[in-house]
Amino acid sequence: MRISFLLHNAYTVGGTIRSTFNLAAALAAAQHDVEIISAIRYRETPVMGAPPGVRLTHLVDLCRDSPHYDGDDPRHARPARVFPRADGRHRQYSRLTDERIGRYLSGLETDVIVGTRPGLNVHIARQAHPDAIRVGQEHLTLSGHGLRLRHEIRHRYPLLDALTTVTEADAHAYRGLALPGVRIRAIANSVPAAAPAAGPAEPPDRKVVVAAGRLIPVKRYDLLIRAFAGVVASHPDWRLRIFGRGDTTGDERRALTALIDALGLHDHVSLDDHVDNLEAELAKASIAVSTSDRESFGMTIVEAMRCGLPVVATDCPNGPREIITDGVDGRLVRPGDTAGVTAALCDLIRDDATRRRMGEAARRNSARFAPSHIAAQHLALYEELLNDGPGKRALGPLREAAHRSRTAAIDTAHALRSRARRALKR
């Protein structure tokens, strides 16, 4: 089977990139012809390395050292018309990306073309070769998208043959949109098994709790640090390590550092930079923790479980509750419950036998996220769609014009509301 994935930028680091690379590598290992198309690239080689057996193609070259640099093309300065304005990446798209993506997709003779974010799913819906099966992927959540993007989804996604989400909760939300003719399936992200540890084995009782993810407010590291202050009061020999890259301003890192200092935890809590090999750091810990207010899935939760760590996580919508079985391979705590996080961590710290039992259960139960298992679910969907015949066709110029008119009206209303809010703040 020929399978093509359309990514925003395959040359950097991110959860969508990692999960797409895992899936593509598993499909290639199963003897399928797999290609990853990067709409844009800003560097010559991918930070995460190309998946083995997978072709990597880029369409717009924004790497300044490249002899094929496209940044000076006048079309690059004009805003995109196909990639929806409501997608947060719109500013990185242009008339040049409209043309390059459209030309490539319309001539791409592949069995299945897979988009990996709403804006790219729209490109696939509008521009894919008529014989290709069109599959959109949602790596975030429907509820996390604004009104304008939900409008685009409601009117463009019916041109897709299928949509996959990473949780059943989000699949349920998309089914509520009533997208006619679109098969909606929940298929989790995949995570490879932990590699065998190199060198001397770590001590069996590492007094370290680890958390990982971007340093952004929704991850609630402030809550985690306050919760760990309660842990330190009873177990001063335990440490918390937080791995994550902050935003460009560094505001969240500064705020968290100030909180650590204010609580006198500088000897117990460390803010470490993002690491490419998180698995090696997980191997140095005994417990993992996630205190997010909202998750689309929870890749780091699965990564920790694959390393044999029980995970304490907030039972926020979507991800954690579909990954962790409370009391079996981890603990679920109400979102925002600082005392609950403290209590769950202390319970595992005090009870060595339970901690080890849950860790082993986490390792066993996380096998359902193995790339080969997840790839088999995607293949089953693709084969089902291929058996039904060619992909959907465009809806024609009249529907296209009507859609543009509705989108323009929503954009105008949004702009008026934004101006009104700014006026009230003056």
C-alpha cells in the first residue's frame, strides 16, 4: 500500500512529528511504501532523524543556507487562501504553500493521503488526487479549536473519507458535528518500547519523581511544585525533576523558578531543559506525574509507562483516563487538586511493593500502544476505505463559493468582536 503523510514541518521537534514518525516507521517495517511530505522546512536535516525506510520530501524551503531558498519568492509574502486563517499556523502559510501543496497533492498517485492538523486536512480535502483516500488526523481536540476553525472543519471535513482522533472522547465530540460520510475512529498515538538500559543498572529505589512537557500554564507545573512541597515535608530525600522547553519569552520558566525559591524547594525541585532522549531520564526515576488541566492525549504518560513507571495524573478531559487504570498502573486525581496530587505521590513513595507492582502493570498495559499494534489499526481503516473504492471528489464551484462567503462572514464578525474588545480595554 502507498501511504503519504502531510506534516507542517518534519524537521523540528514535536508530539505530532514524533507520533507520525513512529507510525510511518511501523508501516514501512510492514513493507508498505511510505512517504512523509513536509509542507515547510527551516533546516536541512530533521532534528529527530528521518524514520527508517520512509521517504522525506519538503515542498517550501525556508532554510536560509539552502540553494533552493524560497523565502524571497513574492508569493511567500502573500497570505494563504487554502490553509484556513483560523489554524494557528496560518502566518507560516502563503500563496506559495497554496500552490506547492496543491500541485504536489493533485499529482500524487498514492493510495492514502493523511493530514496531521486541521489546516493540512483542509488542503487534503480540497486538493488531493481524486483517486486517493483522504484521511485527516486530529492530534489536539475539537473543543480546543475556536469558532472559525470549527466552522472550517464542519464545512471542509465532509470531503474527507475518514478522521482519526487520539482519544475516544474526542471521537465522540466529532461525531456530534454530524460530518456526513466521514468515518471517525479513535486510534491512540504509538510509543516504542523502552530500549534496554546501557551501562550499570540504576538502583531499584530511585527517589526521583519526573514530569515532562512544555512549560506552559495549562500543564500546571505551579500546582505540581506546590504539591511536591507537601511531599518534601514528609519525604525530604525525594526530588522532583521537570523537563520541558518554555516559550520564547521565558515567562513561565521565570515564574516557576520564583515559586520554587519562594517555597524553599531549590534543593528538591529542578527545572531541566528539554532532552531528546527522555527515556534515559525516565530510567532514573521511580514515579512519573502529570498535572495538566487539559490534554489531547498524553504521550509522556505512555512513555513513562513503557519505562515501567506508575503515573500520577490529573483526570483531565480526554487523554489520561483512557491510558491509566486508576489503582492498577497509576493514580488519577481531580484536576486542580493540589492536596490530592500530594497524597497520591506520598502513597506510592511510602509503599515500595505497591509502587513496584503498579510499575510492572504500567509496563505490561502500555504494550497496547506499541507502534506495530497502532499501525495495524490504521491499516485496517485504510483497507476498509480502499475496499469501498476511490476517495471523495470535490463538491464543485457553487459549494466552494458558498463556503468562501460563509467563511468571510465569520472572519468579519470575529474582527468586529476583536475591535470591540480592544475598544473596551482603552
